[in-house]
Amino acid sequence: MKVVNYIYIILFFGAILSCTKEIDVEVKDADPQLVIEANYDATNERVQVNVSITKNVFEGGVNPVITGAAVEIIDENGLATPLVDQGNGSYILENYAPTYLSTYSMNVTVDGVMYSASSFLPEVVQLDSLSSIFTEASLFGAAGYVVYMNFTDPAGLPNYYRAVRSVNGEVLTDLGDQFIFDDSFSEGNAQTVPFFGDRYEVGDSVVVEFRSYNKNSYDYYSQLFDLAGDGGQSAAPANPVSNWSNDALGHFATWGWDSKYVVVVE
Amino acid sequence: MKNLYFLGVLFFASLGLAQQFTVSGSITDLKNGEDLFGASVVVKELANTGAQANVYGFYSLSLQKGKYTLVYRYSGYEDVVKTVDLTENITLNIELGVSADVQQIEEVVITSKKENENITSAQMEVTRLDPKSIETIPILFGEQDVMKTLQLTPGVKGAGEGNAGFFVRGGGADQNLILLDESTVYNASHLLGFFSVFNSDAIKDVALYKSGIPAEYGGRASSVMDVRMRDGNNKKMGVSGGIGLISSRLTVEGPIVKDKGSFIVSGRRSYADIFLNFAPDTNLRGTTLFFYDLNMKANYKFGEKDRVFVSGYFGRDKFQLGQDFGFDWGNSTATVRWNHIFSDKLFSNTSVIFSNFDYQFSIGEGDDGFGIRSSIQDWNLKQDFTYYLNSNNTLKYGFNAIYHTFRPGVLESGANVGFNQIDLDKRYAAEVGAYVQNEQKLSNRFSLFYGLRYSGFNYMGEGTAYTYDSEGNVLTEQTYESFETIKYYQGLEPRFSMSLITNENSSVKAGYNRIFQYIHQLSNTTTSSPTDVWVPSSNLVAPQIGDQVAVGYYQNIKNNEYQFSVETYYKWLQNQIDYKPNANLVLNGQVERELVYGKGMAYGVEFQVKKTKGKLTGWFNYTLSRALRQFDDIDEGQAFSARQDRIHDLNLVLTYKLSDAWVFSTSFVYYTGDAVTFPSAQYVYDGITTPYVGQRNGNRLPDYHRLDLGATWYLKEKKRFEHSLNFSIYNAYGRENAFSVRFVENDAGQTVAEQTALFKLIPAITYNFKLK
């Protein structure tokens, strides 16, 4: 409900009276922390791990990367497969065939310290189609076409989704474009879920990669997006809960996806 | 047990055996018949002997047989002197008139009912305000507001601009019991805290207890804000009102039967949405955004011994943005009271009280929309007795029982949205209290005020109680029938304060209180919101317990013209609540799994100087304080600052009466910036720049300071009509105080801190009138 609050305050006071400016504030720099971003894209049969460390808040540039780590993924039978160090902080394994409804583990060893995590690979929920409908201008956007995802939430168990869209060939990666949701209000229903903030024109092509996450990954990304977009509004700000041992930041996620494509027509 | 025994001995030791008679009655305002709560009667022949009128204007004074001169007085009123020959119990109803020199403009800024009550009362300092006495103090948008003015007094900190709520001595915003004619007000703010729900035209008096809290109050761990509505003029009809920049007010009052009963109806409505029509964003035009308040009260005396009051409050905020977004919330309260005088020594009040708070919001409409609503509702039966044992002991005792119904959330969804209809289980609880307290004078210099409250809380069915593992998964689940106890909590709450008058103009006081708080407000944003959810204590949530000791020294000089005080306190808070990362509190039937528990500590010292007489009046206060919290789940159990841990806090309020026509005023506020959490490192994850959160509240917003200016022009008075114009400037030197600080990337890709400030310099004008 931060959203409700925010809309309200910004609308009334923000629109009329408020003002922003850059200020100098003191922050307490923390020691660099290890960050492990690990993803097993089961549909592409591809494992990628990025290892880096944090940098100071007011320091520009990208995080310093860690090369030379030993990274391996382990299936539920205990079979370990190493990833290939790309020399730029990335570690990759291709053509790694999935077993859905099984749990994978991963070990990352940096400077003799091993960081471990495990993740369950849920079944993939199919995306039936995308559709577009013309919508008048409102608070949420200008007049234009809104794209809807049509799918049926499987009944009887909780499901967690993330939708990544590409518009005219370009993947939307900004924080404001992240779209993650669960079925707690819509368990077992046929769904039409809009990207309500996006307004498209006739001729735009939209591709949606519709990922099925486990609860742990849903929680992690929800916390991450919340924190990154928070702007100091949370009374209980906290780092996303990592599934790595030994206090590494980051997350090991295992997921598959379905994809659909639509070209907006009148 | 030992303490109880000691108190018992003290109490019985003070029962005199000589033949005594009682003089009792009411003390009211000569002009409009309003009860004068706190008016006093003193016996000229006996040092430090007297009585005070209670909130219904009733007083009772027992004296040995004899002739006495009784002086009735109330600050700002002419004394009335009566001589009595006490050979039997007598009734004396007294009417006091306003003295000539203060008839037009009340000069006293903070009223103490007796000029030196701050010295002589056994009760630790109580902050009292009445709307009349603060009408010239400049306030945002010129809207007079008792709650805003309270935040300028020591130990009380406003939650900041754009924020409802306030903090008393390091306690949480939900730890203040806010009562309107005895009814709990769950959300005391309009427009997210820019205004309080208390329409000054309908308010008689506000008292804020922050230490040595009397045993008659219970249920919130930090303070009690007791607001009383006016009874209405029982002499003649009157109409008054005001027209302001943001809202307008109208009040009608008058007798039902002259001197026997009266009524008052007071309404207020804002028209803030007019401004939105000038907004640059055309989407904002045509938006509905307003609030209203309606206060109603009537009372009637049935004979000499019985009086009935009926009062109600209805207020609502409404916000509607076309068909896209709607949000509204409000309080309703109703109180029916019956005063009965059993004897000249025993006064009784019985109240039946209703309170409701609810909010709802909707997004979209019809088949394409959905809405969520939630509410909390109370029924309360309350019985209080005051027994005026003798001139040295005033005994109060009573009980109450509240039935709470919590409705955590209902989701109603249009056919095309794909959401299920959700109606979370209601939760039920009964909260009971019983108390006895005595205000006892041991000698002319030494007084005690002591009491004990028993409180109990029955969390009951029907419903389901869960337990969770550390990751929030359900471990056990048990269902309960209607009225079946799920969990019962109880506690004994000792209350104590004492005063030692060191000489006529100075005293030392000390107090202790313990209070159990059984219902809790959950809010995981730094800005309070109507969607903040109230939850009962349950099998998982233990009651909050607040303990506080306080010591104060009070000194009046120049015939009470200057009042100096210093108070110091230490407060312990148990079973405090905080949140797991990304806690979801809305429409969550299992909200307990989002919570973590810890404790709080707060301590400080408050200095204040008040000037109560003369052309220049006002006060200055400085508070040095800390407010800390400690949770095993946060920062590995290290103590951290609560957000309101403002170490230095300073307020200056001055009112200068230039002439009968012009009064000028100013207030200045300075405090240490709120404790907030800034990132202490940064990393890019999944393409997103993510802050690394360091120590909770380990950073500070920039310091806050602000100067407000006001002027009131009392226009020429006609025989039956008086009117005035109030001008004010909020934030006169345009300080940009930080509402929030965000870390954002600038165009060069560099992370910078960007602050948002809400208000720079807001001028306002208000016209007030009164038909007599």
C-alpha cells in the first residue's frame, strides 16, 4: 500500500507544492560484500553466475567483478557440473538439461571460502496468448494500447510469476518495468493480466517471457525491487534475504518460461 | 503485596473521625452554562484545603462542622466568594463569569486551571490546552488545531509533515490513547496528517497525560490524549463559524430548555480539491479531494441528580480520481453518558461508547475494477465512580469492558480482473479493565496520587489461530468456536505520583506507571497511512508493556507569571513490533508471520519556561532525549534509534497582545533530523542498481527548523456580533525541510542524494465570526 500512499501524497502535495534538490548527506561506507547472481534458465538449458563485490554509494561505475572462482551446479542425484569462467566475472554452462520438480544446488568457491545455495525448479505455467486493447488516458498513462497476458493459473498450489517483456526487439530492464506477481488473489483462475502502465501504438511488437519462479525467488525479487525502488519510504528497510551460505548477497534461482508474441493492431 | 498494604494503611489512617459535612454542587460558566472542569474551591480559613470540579463540573468538599469562607475560582474568571455555616450537608451551584480584562482576548496561552496548579497538584504535569487560548498561534493553512499545538509542548513530537500521528517521550505513534468524549479515535488525522480530526469550534478542552498516568485510563503504552467536546450554550442560541483557505466551519448551539439542557452541532468541510483544478497536469483536474467533520452533542438535566449526555462524531476523507482511483476513510464515534449523584459525596458516570474506523480504496470500476476495505469497531461499557471521602481523599474506581471487532480486509473484484472475492476472517476480542485510585493529601506539603488497574484481554473465536516456522510457513492451525478463548492476557498496572511542595512557589514531583497495550497498529512505511492496520494481541502477538519513571521540579516566580519546570524520565517498552523484509500488511489474514518482536528504551530531560501573564505570553522548551529499540532479528540484536529519536528538540511560542484589536504570534521549531536508513554500499543486480542496507536508522535526515508567523485582527465588535481575521505564514523563511531523501542516479550515471521537501512558505487567511 505504499503505492496508494505515494499516489495520494504526490498527487495533492507533490503536484502543487513540493520541491526536490540534491543535497550532501553522510553515509557510512560498509566493507565490500560478495554478491552472487546465479540463474538456471531451464528452458534455455543455460546456467549463468555473475560474481562481484559491492562498491561505495557515491562511487560511479559498475561493481568490481571476481574472476577465478570455482562454480559448480549439482543436480538432485548429487552429480556436480562445473561452470566455465569467462574471465569477466561471469561463469556459464550451456546445454544443461533440466529435471522439473527437482532441487538443484550450487557451490561457489572464492578465495577458499565456499558459498552454497539450493533452489527448487517448478513446472512452467503456459502463457496462452497476448492481446491488446485501446485504453483512454488516465492517471496510469496516456491514451494508447494496453497489452494483456492471458493464462490459467493452475489450481491447488501457489504460483509465482515474473514477466519480462521486449518491445520492438528491446528487453525492458528498468526497475519500473519489472513485473512480478503471485496468485494469492487469483488462485486457480483464468487470468487476463495487463501491463497497465505501458501504452503501445499500432505496429508495436511485444514479446513476453513468462517465467515460473519458486516462492523463494519470488520473495527475493520482490524484496529487491521494493528496496531498490523504495526511496526511504519503508519503515523496515532490509537487504533481500539471500539463499547463499556464509553471508554472501544475491540469489540462486531456477526457472523455466513460456513466451508469446503480439503485434498491436487497431 | 507489601506496597498495597502500605497504601491501605495510608488510606485508612487518613479517615478522620470528627463529624463532617459536605458542600457539593456544580461550577459552570455564567454566560453559556458550560461545565468548568478543573475550577476550584478553596477554603480561606484552612491552608491548602479545597476541591476541584470534575469533567462534568461537579465538586464535593467535606469539612468539619463550622463557618467557612469558600472561594470559587477558575483561571480567567472572577472569583466568587461564599460564606457558609456548615451544620448540615449543603448544595451550592456556582456560576463564574469571565473577568472584564480578559473578556475579549484570552491572554493565557496554556491554561492551568488554578494559577499555581502546576505546583500544587499531586498529578505529574498534564499538558492542557483549550482552543480559545491557542487561537492566535500560527498553524499550517491557518487551520487552528489542538493536536498541532500539542506538538509544540515538551516531550511531544509530531511525526513530521505529510504524516499523521505523534510520539510521546519516545513511544510509538500507536501508543497514544486518543479519546473524544471517552470514545477511542483510531485515526486522528485528515489529509494524511495535515489536519487533525478535532474541529476546534467543537472542542472544550484537551489534556495530555505523558507520565504518572491515572489508573482510570488504560490500553496504550505511552500517553493519553483526552479530548472533551463542548456541551453547548444552555443560556441562549449562538452561531459561530469561520471561513479559511482550506476549509470552513459552522457551529450552532443553544439551550434545549434554558439552564437544563443544551445542544451543539458543529461542522467543517475542506475544499482542497479546488486547488487541483489549477494543477498543471490536466489529469488531476476534476479530482475529488476533501474531508468533513460533524460533531454533535446534547445534554439534559433530569432533576438535581441526573444528567444525560449524547455525543457523536462523524468524519471522513474522500479522494476520487475519475474512475481510476478512489480512497476514503473515516471515524465515527458515539457516546451516551448518564451522570448520577448518589449522594453529595458519591458521583457516578455510566457510559456506553461506540467507535468505528474504516477505510476503502478502489482501482478502476465496474467489471474492470477492484476494491479493498477494512475496519475496526468497538463497543465499550464504562462505569466510573468518584467518592469524595473527605477533603484529603478523593477516591475513584470503576470498570469497563470493550468488545473489539477487527475486519482485516475484504477484496471485491470485477468480473474481468481475475481476482477472487476475498473476505478475511474477522477477529474478535474483549478488553476489560477495573481500577481504583486515590488522590490523597498527607499534609499541606505532601500529596500522593496512587492507583491500581487490572486489565485483561480475551482474544477469542470464532477464528483460526496459526503458528509459523521461522520462514513464515504454517506449522499448526487450530479453529475456535464463537466466544471460545484463543488466548487470554492479563496484567496489574500500578500507577503512582507524588508531590512535595518545597515552598509556596516550588515543588518536586515523581511518578511511575505501568500500562498494558493489547492492540497494535502495524505500519511498514515511514509515512503513516489510513491503511495502517490494527491487530489484536493473539497467540503470537504479546501485549506491549510500558513502564515509566519520571521526576520533575517546578518553580513559579513573580506571582506565577513565569513557570519553570524540568522533568526527566526513563521509559521501558516490552513486546515492540517490527517487520520482516518486504512485509505485506494489507489484505493479509496471517499478518503475524510478517512480524518480529523486541523492546524499546527511551529517556530524556525536558526544560520549559512559560510566561502566563502580561502582554507577552508563551513558552520555550528544550528536550534532550533518546528513543531506542532493540530486536534480536535486526542488526544482530544491536540497539538502534527509533525514527523519532530526535536528540535535540526545541520549541518557542510567543503571543504578543498589542491592543484589543491586534495580537501577534510566532512559533519556532528546531529538531535533530529523524533517524533514517541510508544505503552503505551499492551493487547492480539483474541490471538494477540496488542499495546495500546498513545499520537500521543509522543515518540522519538534515535537521528540521521552521518559523511560523501569525497575526489576528479583532474587528470592531457589535452588540450581538464579533469577528476577526487571522493571517499566518507557515515556514516564513522558506526552509526546505526534508520529507524524504532518495538515492538516485543523475544524468552522469553518478549516485546522488536527492531530498523532497513538501512546503515552502504557505500564507493563509481565515475569517472567524460569532453571533451572540
